[in-house]
Amino acid sequence: IKDIENVRLSKKITINNYLEFEKNRDKEKIAKFLKERFTERYISPIKNSKQKSGFAIMALSCLMIEALESFRKGWETTDKKSRKAFRSFFEYASDNNLKLGIFHKIADDFYRGVRCGLLHQAETTNGWRIMRKGVLFDESSKTINANKFLEGIEEYLDFYCQELKKSDWNDKIWKNLRNKMKAIIRNCKRGDK
């Protein structure tokens, strides 16, 4: 790709569009782009599927958690930071009274049993169960309702995008987002120069 400015970061937004938004400090358009990017990559494929799978919902949710935290924290990558991403994600949810905050005190167990179980074993481990009915989380049986978890992910994304809109351009939340975007743009360049 010679002209990376035309690479799409979402269906509607190219690198060029994003750079223009950044140049103009257009918080509304950047927040809207970010919501669009996460929705079309992680949420819509689940919601638009005719065959629902709790495991697929949770696997995509775990990918989204790491991606969201890399934006929120300004990390170029989550390499060797995955556990920290889950701790931070659930802590932020708890601090802001979001649904997924209920996992805050068991973030490490969730990380090992759900995230690592799904990623490395293609199943949950450590007694975790995934269903698509019931309460969001039943602590006694370690059962997660994947549909409600997805609702919690959407709530988190909405909250984060609203925080972006309300925050000053020079606040840490924006510096972190811009740092992550620099890494994303850099990753669009070919390595075989």
C-alpha cells in the first residue's frame, strides 16, 4: 500500500479522515469514528449473526476489552499487558458504576479462566461457564450470560466515547487515544521497505 492515507480505519473513515479530525481537534468526529470502529468489528458481527454462540460472543468481547484498554491507556500494543488490560478494564467499569464492574474483584480469575481459556484452549477453564440466559454473572456457579456481557461491553464503549467528548483535548484520555492511533497508523505501513 503506497498511499496509506486511504487505508480504511473503519467502513467510513480513512487514515486521511482521522488525521483531518485530529488536526481540527474534532472530538465529536473522533469519538463517533471510534464507536463505529468497535461496533463494526466486534459488536455487529455478533448481533447480525443468525447463529448465536455464547463462546463467540465472549471471545470477541475479550478481544474488544484488550483493544479498548489499549486506546484508553495509550498502549501501542497489549503484548505482555493482557492481564493488566483486564484488571484495568474491570476497575474502570467498577469506578464508573458500569455493569461489568461486577468482575473487578475477580479480574484475574476471569482473565485466566475466560480470556486465556477461550484463546488458548477454545474453552473456558477454572470452572467458568458461558450461557446466553440468566443474570449477567452468577458467582456461585461462575456462569456468565454472554448476551448481557455484550450489553455491558456496549455500555462501556458508550461511556468511554462520552468521556472523550466531555474531556479536554489535552487531557490524558485524549493523549492516550492519539498515541494509540499513531501506532495503528504506523502498523498500516508495510514493513518491507
